Amino acid sequence: MPDIIEGRNAVLEALRSGARLERVLIALGVAPHAALDEIRARAGEAGIPVDDVDRASLTRHSARGAHQGVIGFAAPFRYATLEEVLSRVEGRARALIVVLDHVTDPGNLGAVVRSVEVAGGDAVIIPKDRASEVGPVVHKASAGATAHLPIVRVTNIAQTLEALKAGGFWTAGADGDAPADLWSAPLEGRLALVLGAEGSGLAHLTRTRCDFLVSIPVAGRVSSLNVAQAATVLAYEWVRRGV
């Protein structure tokens, strides 16, 4: 089954990245938009069929009905390997990888991918079991970042953290009770940020495998940020340290 990529930005970024889409559907009567013009142009240049169909047809293919009048059909998403990512960053003084410990909400996964890509990060790592996989909602929530940022699926998060350490990364686990906050923790250089699912947080074994834990100060009445917001804050502290 092909992957469904929905939304103007997601489809456009897939085309910009050179992804080979099987076809693109655009809703009849959709309001003119520069992104749609570019989608038609890029698809035409690549020989990708573009079909104008009624909006109901798009909605039937859409995961959440938020397709913005455009859907693309692509080959199944190709996950990167950990070896590929480590090879890409070998010898670099600065690199950022975000590891998600069983985050099940695809909207959160997509938002994390978007933030990490915008921050200049190098990859997002997710487990194969009990976690969201890349699909239509992730593509949409990432605003097309899935077309540019490597995403790795692994069988064991704890073993992956050990491999990252062997590759020269410090592993920082996000934990609301950690004594070191993001202002004082060593969030620079070659860094792997590890974040757990909302509610349960980091698994015990994952927490013990991290080199250190880091918290985000809370000044308001709500006790914490969600995982995507937390990933953004921590990733941009890494960005700030490198400026």
C-alpha cells in the first residue's frame, strides 16, 4: 500500500526532496494558492500525474480530513538505519539526535520531526513496538519535514543509547524531576535528547541508560509541556549553545 501524504506543505516538501510520488490529487474548486501552483509544476516536471477530483474523494483517503485540498501517494516510507545516521555525523563536533521512548501519538511524532529538522538536527529515533510509525498524520504534522530528516526505527531503545554513546554522543533524558535544568545541563556538542511518552515519561531502563537527566523549568500552574513542545525547547537550547 502506498503512503498517503496530505496537506499542501507535506506534498510540496516531498516533491522538493525528489520523492517519487505515484500521483497527486487536488480538490476541484480549491482556492488558488502558490503552493498548489508549485505542486502542479514540480509534479509536471517529474512526470507525476495530477488528477483534479471532488473534495469527497480526497476526504475518503485522508486520515483526519485536514488535507487542504491536496493528497499525494508515495512509495512506503523508507526508514534510515542507525548506522547511516552515525556515518553522516562522524567527525562532526556538533550533532543532534532526538530519541522518542514509545511516543504513540502520531501528531506529536510529526511535530517533533518538524522541530528537529527546523533546528538543524540530524535524526529522530523511534522504537518499532508500542510507538507511532510514520504515516499520513505524521507527514501532515511535520509540515513536510519527514521528506528531509532521517527517521530511524530500532528494536531496543536502551541498546540504541549505548550505540549512540559509542558514537560520541552524550545522552540527555528529559525528566521533570531532574535536578539539572536546561540552563545548567551540558546541552551542547554531540547530543542525543531522549524524551518519553506523555504521562508515563521515560521508561526506567531508558532513564538509567542516559548520561544525565534534564528538566525544563515550569513557572505556570500547568506541570509540564507535551513531548513535542519539550523537544522544541531542548533542541533550541542546543542551537543556542552553538551560536
